[in-house]
Amino acid sequence: MSKPLNIGLVGYGFMGRTHSNAYRKVNNFFELEYHPVLKAVCARDQAKCQAFADTWGYESTETDWRKLVERKDIDAIDICTPNNLHKDIALAAAANGKMILCEKPLSMNTAEGEEMAAAVEKAGVANTVWYNYRRVPAVTLAKQIIDSGRLGKIFHYRANFLQDWTISADLPQGGAALWRLDAAVAGSGVTGDLLAHCIDTALWLNGGISTVNAMTETFIKERKHTLTGKVEKVSIDDACAFMCRFDNGSLGLFESTRYARGHKALYTLEINGENGSLKWDLHDLHRLQFFDYKDEGILRGWRSIHVSDSDHPYMKHWWVPGLQIGYEHTFVHQVADFLQSLSDKKPCSPTFRESIETQKVVDAVLGSAKSNLWSSV
Ligand code: SOE
């Protein structure tokens, strides 16, 4: 009989759904010592919270997260709120001895992240941040290939995250649906929301970043605020591009925007080494492109690896070889890894401490864009 791990989820938006789905599915596919129990969901609007609980099978509801984190029947708090609440909930949850799974980005800035990491370490509670794209099997396979040394010395790393959903000037900012456009709630725009994913993956695949030089732009300067009803200044970055130097000597180029007409969630990454290169694209997420210079000359070319075989990362847990999986499964993998880490008594990466590194790069990028100068991380 596996052991229960009682989950208290705070927030029921898009991420609340992806996480709940993962908790429900994980034990159907992974053999684990623990199984998540959907104990309680918490949100301010009782009726909506109850409707979410009914849809996803949560046993109870709360409307105040302070009460949730004090409940004796909760083992782990899952933070799916807008970014400005992450810190307070995490500090209170840690003080109550709860494990914490926090949605990305960890915090509004590095200073908050430091406080959060110190709190979970002081409490000695398990913690992780939901940077789910690490757990796309093709991306995990890229990590294995890079770590094997097969690419040789790395020269370049580049990543893009392109969307187009904020182009209309009529779109308001703020409120439950559009808090990502309000810097007071989100911390920043595309840098903290989208580039944070690219930075997390880059640090994991290619190591630390030492210096950055960035530019940002806010294309629409004023938008009506959903909560005040007034037209207010927009202070998020709508687009951001930066170049950087990695500790291993390679050069990085990153770009993100919500103004790339035609692109919905195009996360792409590429790494070029002396002996080979890898490319990955979220819109074709089960494939990894690999060029191996060691191949025989006349046969050299880009291979498109369909990452669906049972010896590919995570894939033996799913269907039969050749049948692929998708976006939602990355969250299932994160829960599986978190539960396994409890059995192994090991941290589940990225931990709060590890995610501060992403936060530092985000802060350096925003600082560089403001000063028009190179920034040290
Ligand atoms: C924004 O549109 C968003 O939902 C991000 O917040 C997610 O982290 C990203 O995975 C998809 O896009």
C-alpha cells in the first residue's frame, strides 16, 4: 500500500489545472511509495473554488491560504497563485512544516527568492519549483547527451519563447485573468514569465551565466486596469532580448515576446558544440534534432530523434514505443520526481535554492535593459 501525501493547492487558474491533473494521473503510470491525495484547494471566491474542487476531486475548500497552511491534515502546499503571493505563502507554509511545490518563477526578485530558500532550509522541508520544460523527455535526453560530453566544447546556446496574445491595445491589464500584464503582481513581463523557463533550462543544460546585456520594450504604454477601471501605465516588459556569456566560455542569445504574430507558445532552444549540435522546439516537443560531426562524412546530417522509445527518459512509463506524449505529461513527471525524491531522501531539482540562479539572471537582464550596460549576474 502506498503512503498518502496530502496536497493543499492554492490558486485554481491554468497552473492549478495542470498540477491537479498531474496529481490525479501520476500513480496510474509511475510506481511510487507515495500517492498524492487532493485534500484541499484554496481560493478567495468560495463558489468558484467549490466548482474547481468538484471538477478535480478535492475533498475540501478554504478561502484563506493562512488557514490552509495551518491545517494539520495537509503535508504539502502547492503554490499556483500570481507571483506576488509566492513569498508570503511559502514562508508561512515552511513555518508550519509543510513541503512546498511552487509554480515558476520562484519569486518577484532574487531577494524574495533568498528569503524563501532560507525558510525552507531552516524548516528542513522538501521543496521544488515547477519548471516543467526540463521534464519534456526530449529536453531531458538533450541533457543526457550534453552531459555525456558528446557535443564537445560548447560554443553557442540560443533560446526563444514567442507568443502573440497581448498585441491588442484593447486588452486590459490586471485582475484574475490578466495579472501577467501587471508588474506589481507579476514582477516583470516576458522576462520573468517566459525567459525564466529558457534561463532555467539553459542553466541546467549549459551551466552558469556570468554577464548579460539586454534590451526590453513595452509596445503598449497604457492599458485599462481591470481592478481600478482606469487607464494606467503598463510597466511590464512586452519583449526582451539579451545576449550573455556562460561560465563554460560559450555565448548565449535569448529572445522573448508576446508580439510575435502567429506564435502561440514557440519555445525553441539550440546548442552548438565542437562535435555536434542539438535543437528542440516545443511545437514538436517529442522530437530532438541531433547533428553528430563524428558520423561518416557522406552520411552526416541532422537526425530527428522521435523521443518515444522505452529507453528514452520517462517514456517506459507511458504507452508502447512510437506513441508520443505532450505538455501535460511534463507536470506528471515533475510530481513523479518529487514523490520519488521523498523516498530517496534527496532534493527534487530545481529546488528553491537552485531556482534563485534563474532569478539572479532575470534581475541582471532587467537591470541591464534599464541601464543600457552589461550586468554581472
Ligand atoms: C504565459 O502565457 C504562459 O502560460 C506561462 O506563464 C507559462 O509558464 C508557459 O509555460 C506558457 O505560457
